[in-house]
Amino acid sequence: MDGESAAYLRKLAQGGAEGREPFADSFAVDASVQALLAQWAHTPAFVINRTQDVLVSNALASALGPGYMEPGANLVFQIFSSEARANAADWEQTANKAVAALRMHADLNDPRLQEIVGALSTSDPDFPRIWARHDTASLTSGVSRHHIEPIGWVDFNWQNFAIPGSTHILVTYWADPGSPAETAVAYLAARTLQARALTAGGASGASAGSRPESMPTAEAVPTTPRRPAPTA
């Protein structure tokens, strides 16, 4: 039995919440963490809770993963989507690790965990089999593949950090120097800055009485869909 499995058994013996007050900080992200994310103009980053719900994300993470690296998304549901199945380099391994992390970190008495397990157990043919393995693991680092137009498929490194004083995890993406991922980050960062400038200009023009016919918002950039394929 490895250390993570032993820690999981201790959690079960303590009632499933590792001594913490259940659900106390599942959705409230510290203001200092949010400010930190906003300062990272060249680092896609977001915060998840123990059931892998995305709580906050910075602009670059939203640009890299529109719809699934943004608040309101859930990484486990995303991995079991038809899109992720079609595009993941090794979907089975990715799904196994995501479910193992879900079991490792989540409070077994948490209604949100029960909601996720119940929904996927009835809607996905593979989830019950993977959940029944009872694997546990902490996701610390890996590689995530994304399709970015006009660059193509790009592999990003990712690293997770536990946020002290909470059950939250900070997920960051980074690129090796000279890699396609570095080019992709620069491209997305430029698009994000352009969107902000256009939005600011639109607001200024509107206050002065002008009404541009077409003005994209930050949420509208990027305009080309990207197909996510998270891999561990």
C-alpha cells in the first residue's frame, strides 16, 4: 500500500473529511489568490475544489480552454465528454487518474460528489467500472493536449499546487522555451490583450456617444473553437 492509499484509508476512518469542517471552503476562493491569477498575463491558471469544479480562472485559461477551464465547469465531467474521448492521446489513463483524484480528495459525504458520481454512473458506460476500481491518487503534474487554431495540436505542461488553508488546488499551465506551447501562449496572450483593449475602447466610445457596429468582448476571444484533450 502506498502513502496515498494509506492517507485515503485514514480519511475514511476519520469520517471522510480529514478532520476539516465539511464543505466549509468548497466554493469561496481567497481574494489574494484571485488577484494573483489576474496578474499572470502569460500563465494560464485556474482554481478547482476537491470535486474538481472550476471556481475561478484567469483570462488566459479562459482563452486556452473556453467552456471547460472557466468557472462553472467540472473537470471530471469534461474528461467523460465525447469530445475528450475523441481527442485525448490516452483517454483511459486520463480518466483513471481523474477518478482516482476525485476519490482521493473529495469528502465521501459531500452532496456534490454524490451528484457527480450519480450522474456519470447513469450516463457513462465506463465511469462505473473505473469508479469501482477504488483507485486513489493526487494529481500533481503532467501534460495536457489542446488544439489551437492556427497552430494545431499543442502539448502544455501543467502543475498543481495545494492552496494553504483550504481544500482548493491551483492548476497552472506552462511551456518549455522554444516549444509550440510557448508560441501558443504568446498568441493567446496577445489575443486576450487585444480583446481587453477593444472592450475598453468600446466602453469609452459608448460613454462618449459612439456605438461601434461590431465590438468583440473578452469572452468572445478566441473566435476559433479549440478541442480540448486533457492528458496526464
